[in-house]
Amino acid sequence: MTDTHCLFCKIIAGQIPSRKVFEDEHLYAFHDIAPWAPVHFLVVPKLHIPSMAQLTPEHAPLMGHLMTLLPQLALAQGCRPYPEGGYRIVTNTGVEGGQEVHHMHWHVMGGPRPWLRG
Ligand code: AMP
Ligand code: ZN
């Protein structure tokens, strides 16, 4: 399922360029265009799910896959290991949650501080 008006669906489809970090059957990861931290990339399901508010029990395998992959991607992108290093993982949900792009995504931020934000 894709939404033809969705920015991240267009990025997944290759209609808008992105700097790819990772891709498999279910997920796509790419560098954020306006990074807050030395490492800042986004991970999205290929399925157009607007936000965490639309998750149902059927999404549990996808969410498990995503959550267990994030730490591996963070290290591969240069975040230093826990506990001295680490990273911040953020999901904004809805307008009051600070969500601007309504295709569910995880921000992964890390690297030496100070950061621009976050
Ligand atoms: P959010 O506020 O959680 O919806 O985050 C949306 C994120 O998408 C922001 O951090 C933007 O910098 C990022 N973003 C917007 N357009 C692009 C793009 N074309 N390529 C990569 N990241 C983008
Ligand atoms: Zn989408």
C-alpha cells in the first residue's frame, strides 16, 4: 500500500532522491536531509502507515523486525557502542507530537555531542 501524495512513499519508490542507508523487503532507511546530529537517519516501513496511531496487532512482526534492526544500523552508521556512545531513537506521532511527514518513521541520531538539536 502506498500513498501517491506521500513524500516518503515517493522516496521509497525512488521518485525523489535519497541517500540510502539500508533496504530490505519491508524497510527503507535514508539520511535525514536536515540532520540534528553527526549521525541522523530515518527508518520507514515500505507500507504506508501514517503514524504509530494506526498500528494494529498485525503489525507486531514488522515492529519487532524494525526495533531489533535499529541498533545494528546505528552502529553501522558510526554511532559508538553503548554505554559511552549510544544514540537517540525518536518517533513523532501526530501534529502535537511534532510529526511533519505522515508516513511513520524512526529518527536515529547519534555521534559526538554537541548536536544541533535533540
Ligand atoms: P518528523 O517531524 O518526525 O515528521 O520528521 C520529518 C523528517 O523528515 C525531518 O527531520 C526532515 O528533515 C526529514 N525530511 C524531510 N524531507 C526529506 C527528504 N526529502 N529527504 C530526507 N529527509 C527529509
Ligand atoms: Zn507514505
